[in-house]
Amino acid sequence: MADIKKKADKRKKSFYLPAQFIEEMEVEALRLDRSLSWIVQRAWVEGREKIKSYPSMNDVDD
């Protein structure tokens, strides 16, 4: 992980998500008085350990 930048990278990124995901996130953002960006960042923080526990495609057993 040494090659990951320590400073926040504020470059613009585009993600394509189903409309229903975006609508649900917008509702939560309004409810929490937060930005969509904040919602996405928190979702990653909260879910990353679970995602990291998924086996990679290279770990498939024969």
C-alpha cells in the first residue's frame, strides 16, 4: 500500500450506477443533510472490509 497517495486525491471521477441506487443515496443525503460524495465515501469506509473478504477471481478453486 506504500504506492497509495497519502494526501486526498480530489480529481474528478465518474461512476455509473443504476438510477435506483442514485435515488436512494439522494434520499439519504437529504435526510442526513450531507452530500452525495459524503454518502459514497461513508459507504466505502463502512463496506470495504466486507468487500476485501470476497475471494478474487484468481482464488477460484478447481
